[in-house]
Amino acid sequence: MSNTSQRVQLSDFLKSVRARTTPAAVGLSPAQRRRSKGLRREDVAALAGLSATWYTWLEQGRDVHPSERVLERLSGALNLSPAERDYLFMLAQGGRPPPISADADDEVRPAVRRMLDTLDIPALVHTRRWDVIAWNKIWVRCFPDLGARPPHDRNLLKILLTQSNFQRDPEGYEQMARRVLAKARLDYSQSAEDPAFDKLIEELNITCPIFRKLWRSPEIMSRSEGVYTVRYPEFGEVAYEHTSYTIEGAPHLRLLIFCPADEASTANLTRWLARAQQ
């Protein structure tokens, strides 16, 4: 899409949202002699803390460049939905993805929960801070039950770096730590308004030697992939290949799926699950 087309779409979008928003919906008293039921440009500018002239230029599709802070104020002033906010950012910033909202809801939609439970391989959902907020029934048959932990202690990054069972092979443990921290470092860079993430980093810096060693590394990864091997008594090893996916409509949530990495692992997992269901 050309810059001109984006400015036209931005102009049409702002006019449409302004027209549908009544003064009462944003706490303004209905004024007399309004030609329309919606907001005036002056109303939007005042609500967003902008000059009426500058907002008029933006709505007219002129070549102005609003900052992220201005776009956030406009989103609030116009009562935009999360999807509409993202659309505003994409149009106003030339297609650049919007920042993840600090007020993003961590609730897992019912459809996502149903999908989780229909998977016949282990899967979970975690936030950009790596807090695990949902997992499927297969998970507890293959890995330790996260439900046995209190909700505040279900952070996957903390579990991976501090639990002793991940440290049995020092070389493998460091490789895993490098991989997850390369992804967590990117997640943290997108979380400037998340004091809980800051607190997690501070805690790991105090309590976790491998974190102190690797956190300042420049390594960055945009995906979370790898292989994790588990040995089940009497049934042998299962090499799990894991990868993650952003949940549509909730870019701050990630679906993490574990599947057998080879035929032998598939056979061993099938036998293990059959035994676990008995």
C-alpha cells in the first residue's frame, strides 16, 4: 500500500470513528446547534491534548507524523477497540507494527482453551512476560503439573532457568538458557510499561547465576524453538520439538506446542499416554 493510500484510509477511518462517537460517550455535554451527532474535530483534539489545527491536518491526510504517545492519546479519546487501535497505528506509522498495549488482557479466549484441549500433544499459553496462564490436559501427563504451583510461581522463564532438573547436563543447560534468554530479551524490550517484568529480571539477576552470566549478551531471537528430551520410566526417551505461535487478536500471548521430533519419540509417547490413561 502506498503512503498516499494509507493517508486516505487514515483520513476515512478517523472521520468514521469521530462521526459514530457521541459527546456523551466521552464525557462531554451535548452542545446546541450541532450539525451531526458525532464529535467535532475540536472535541477530539481537546480530548487527546492536541491542537485543533494539527488534528485537522492528520484527519485530512496530510503528511504529518504522529508519535506513539499521540496515537495512544487518540485511541483513548476515540474509545478505540484493541483491533482499531492497532489499525490506527499501522496506518499512521506507515505499516510499522504497533507497540503491545500495556493494558493488554491476559484472559485466554474460550475458543483458544477449546483448541488447547483438542490437541493430542502438550501445549500451553504464556504471556510476553513468560507467565503461563493455560495448558492442556495432555500437558500434565507429560510434564510436571503447573496447577500444583501457585499462580504467581508459574513463570516459564524462571522455571527453565532455576529448576534443578534442567541443570543435570551443564552444557545442554547453558545452550537452553542462551536460547530462551535470546527470545526473552526481545520480549523484555517490548515491555517498557511492565513493572512486573522489571521485577522478574531483578529477581533472576539476584538468584540465578546463569541469568547473570548471559543476560547482557547481544544475542536476539525472534522465535522460540528447540528440542527438549524427557525419559519416561519403562517407555524410553521422547525428544520434544517445540515451537511457538502468536495468538491472533492477542499479540502479547503465545501458544507453545511440543511435538515428538522423530518416529521413535512418537512411538514412545503414544505408549506412555496409553499407560497414563489407564
